[in-house]
Amino acid sequence: MATVYTRRIMGVETEFGVTAFRDGRPVLSPEEVARYLFRPVVSAHRSSNIFTANGARLYLDVGAHPEYATAECDSVTQLLNHDKAGELTFDRLSRQAEKTLAAEGIGGEVYLFKNNVDSRGNSYGAHENYLVSRELVLKNFSRQLLPFLITRQLTCGAGVIKDGRFLLSQRADQVWEGVSSATTRTRPIINTRDEPHGDSHRFRRMHVIVGDSNMSETTFALKIGSTLLLIEMLEAGFGLPDLELADPIAHIRDIAADPTGRTKLQLKNGGTITALEVQRSTWEAATRWCAQRESHGEGDNAEMGRVVELWGRVLDALDTGDYSGVDTEVDWMIKRALLERFRERLGCDWGHPKLAHIDLTYHDIRRERGLFYLLERKGLAARWTTDEAIADAERTPPPTTRAHLRGAFLRAAREAGASHNVDWVHLKVNRPEPRTVELLDPFATADERVDELIASFRAGRETQ
């Protein structure tokens, strides 16, 4: 049995679609808009790839996609707050970009979409990272995870209109392998590239790239929380049913097209099981696990209990076809209800261009403009956290992980105007003599070496 890290380090990486419109027409290419978006970042830091004061990574990814990778977090709600903080950061940059466009006589409104596919079919990701034990054989571990991950879209999909149909997931159509080291050429469900961002003798980083970006707080919490519980059970050798599939990738698109969850999957040991039954079996095991699970902090078990309760209600809704008890809590259900109202009003099928526009606008991250946030204000999209907690997460790194040290170092270095470099593991001062601190423990929140670097910044200011 592998070492069980009941306390879990997690993070998410979110790529955003970006464009700018004036009078209903694009004013610049996405690449040009992205450059305007990152202009204040480059001006301040001479780079479009930086770490922010709250410990997150902000950068411009391949294909002109702004990307936000959260700091290391150790609870579902903490991770949700830091994921939503990324929206605030990019919205602020988009408003600055609009002012610059106006000043240069270009004009237009800048749009950032937290979704996974654009109108041309280009896909961009929402990647999840979970710290797991190095003792695990990742490919074997992954095979046990795959049935859950391909069926998780039933409970956590963002929904999308494609080819005249409403599908549960935006990413289901973009993955082609179960487990692989590739990320773009033949996208897998789980990426096996070995980058632990920590002590490689103790840790692995499990990199899940099949999930949708979520606007809904409750859907995000269910996605992360349910996956976290399954990882814990697998590490602990907890009694789970054998759900290994003969061909894990074969039916991922069929599941996306079937909101009943009745899609049949071929088990490797013979027989069949439905997508909904995979989720139900995993939920039942998670319910038993939570009854004996060791808490790692105040409110931890209560948070996991909240995840399991929501998970069970969503599965019941799928089983009965009555979504009324959860239709404010699951992204694809929230979106589909909105689209159905417009379909009825327009008397149209799913191929109507107005519906495609609504589908996209659901993912607009600007609070006063995006349709999701309009629904949230009307009580048609449930909350899991608060605006105050999200705003605090944009300013402050998680106090319970290594990100606390990174944030403190960055704050001191920038206040002192000191030349420095940072990545997930290293903190480096470049002058007068290069000094690097390596932080291999993502759980660490105190380190004398970091304290010494910060003290040297303060001493340098006092002697200036």
C-alpha cells in the first residue's frame, strides 16, 4: 500500500479564450488582443510569464491563450477561491486593455471566456493537478481512475452546443487516449509527464486534462472533491469495485450525448455497466470512506461531506430525469435550462445561431456582462463560497501550503526592487550574489532560509 496523503495538495490551470469586439465585429486578432492584455504585466515584470502576489502563475500560453495556474491549495474551497481569483485578475487586465485600445484610437470591448472550445473548433484546457505518492504505479492507478473520469462529465460537464446537439462536456470531444505523456498531439485523459514540482522521491503530480472549465462554484467543488475522494480511496487500498473498462476512451463521446447516463460500457472482466452506475458505485464507496476518513484540518470532513451530499443528489436527479433539485448546481444543467427557455421562445432547434451566442456568453468572466453571473445574481446558479473569500484569494496566497512562502518572498523582493526569479520550487535572488532556496515540500509554510532572504531585502532597503 502506498503512503496515504490524506492532506492533499491540488491546483488547477485554466486557459481562457480572448477576443475584442467593436460594433459587433472583431477589432484585432486574438494574438494582438492577448498582447494588449499582457502589456501591464510585461511593463511591470519584463515578462509575460510571472508569479503573482497570491502565489499563482500568470502567463500567455501557446496559441494566444491567457492562462492562470492557481497556487498550491489543500482544500476544495480554498482551491475554488483561488480559481475564481484568476477570473478577477484577468478581468482587471481586460479593463486596462480596453482603456489602452481606446487611447490608441482602436476601441472595443475585450472578452475573456472561461470555456474550452472556440467557434472554429480550437480547444484549450482546464487541467487539474493532484499530489499523489511516488510509491504508486501511475499507469495502474490511472486505469482505475479512467472509468470515473470519463463518466464524471455527467456531474461536472460545462455543456456545449455542437453539430446541432447539446452535449454535456466540451472536452469529451477533444481527448483521444486514456493515459499518455502527450498533451496536444493526441490529448489523453491523464497526462503522465513526470513533473512533481516537489521532492521526486516522495511525490508525483497526477495531471488530469479531460475536465471542463466550470463557471459554477458548486460544479467545480463537486469535480475536484469527488476526484479527490477517489484518489484517497485508491491510495489507501479502500474496497472499491472493479470497474476497469475494456476500452476506456471508446464511449466518452457517447456519454457526452446522453444526459440519462444510460450509455453502456464494456468491462474488462466481462459484462457491461452504465455510465451512471460507474458514478453511483464510486459515490457509494466515497460515502463509506467519509465515515472513516481522517480529517486533516478544521472543517475538512464537513467539506467532504458536503461534496458527497451534492454528488448523491446529482446522481438521483440523473436517475429520475428530474433535475429540479440540482438545476442550479451543475453547469450543464444550468446552461441547458437557459438555452431551453430561448429555444421555446424562438421556436428553433439546437442549430440556431442565437443559441450558439448564448452558449458562449455564459462563459464571459466579466461579472456585470456574462450570462452565468446574471443567473447567479437571480438565484438561478448556486454559490459554494463568497465574493469576499474570492477577493481575499486574489490578494493573499494560501496560508497552509508552500505558496505562503512564495508569496512572502515575492512581496518582499518586489517592495525592495530586488532582482529575483521564482518557479514552483525555487526562490532565487540574483544580486549582489546569486542565492537560491529550493522548496521541495509543498506542505511547508515556514522555512528559515526564506526568512533569511526576506531579512536581507529589508536590510538592503535600510542601507540605501
